[in-house]
Amino acid sequence: SEKMLQGSADNALWSSWYSQCGSLYSQEGKQDSALYFNRRELELVSRLKDTAAMVVCLSNMGLIFKKSGDLQQAESRIRQALTIVEQGSRDEYSLSGLYNNLGSILMAKKDFKQAEIKFLKSLDYANQGELRQIVLENFRNLADLYLAQSNFSKYIVYHQKYDALRDSMFTNETSNRIEQLETDYLLDKKNIDLVKKI
């Protein structure tokens, strides 16, 4: 792929390639290689002043540093991404995801009070944006946080919220699949009837 891109001035192609390589290496557990490609991508998108791509890249780097156990660097990258979003678009999806990631890092650092603040802030943004998957993740993270602190009453509250939302999302997904199967069946039946008439 890199040979195909050589000589190309298409920065979007290069950015995408760096991002994909970083993701693949991270999935393979090769965090050093993943960081190399993420750094290359960050250099490129920073030169282009592409703030949306910078946020994604910094967030990815934060998660890679977290996986490799460097919580200081992880926190630093997530905070950099948060600063960009807070000064720019302020969209609920980015803010809720970044605050959730920051909360996870702080929880890993055993800074439970700050982790709780970040998870609740993430939950607030996720609710504003009706981002059910991020709400679900926050419920799980808050339950884990309270369990780690032996705060069983709050653990139960958030674990029950997590279970209820997960079940609701599963029920909706199952209903949608059934409706799609029924629609497909009716279309197939109609197509067979049309073929028989021809």
C-alpha cells in the first residue's frame, strides 16, 4: 500500500493509510508500531489544520498508550483532544467519548473521584446527544468504579441501569431484525409471484 501511495500528494489518502496501519498494529498488540503510524498521521493532519482528524488521532494514541500501560501519556493525549473539541465543535459524540476515555484512564490511575466526575460528564453529554451506546458504556464504567471503591449501593444502581439499557437495546435490535426478515420474506414472495406470472 505504501508503494502505491508514494508520489501521491493526496494527504487524505496518506492520513487514512497511517490511521489504518495504526489500527491494525494496535489490534495485533504491536503498540509501538501503532504509535509510529499514529504519530505520522498526527504530523500530517496538524500541518493541514484538520482538527477533526487531530481529535481522532490523539484519542487513538491515548487508547494505545493506555493499552501499553503509559497512563500519563494516555491522559495527556485525551486531554489534548478534549481541548480541541471544547474550543471547536463541542459535539456531544466527541465530548462524551473523550470524557469516558479520560474517566477510564483516571480509574486505572486509581483517581476515583476525578474518574467519577469524568464519567458523569460523559454520561451527561451522551444523554444530550441520545448516544445510547456511550450511555451504556458509562453505566458499566460507573458500576465498575463503585465496585472498586466497595460502594455497593451505587454499584447496584448503575449495574441495574446497565442491565436495563442493554436489555432494551437488545430487544430493539431483535425487533428490527425480525421486521427486516419479514420484509425480506414478503419481497421474496412477491418476486416469486411475479416470476410465476411471467
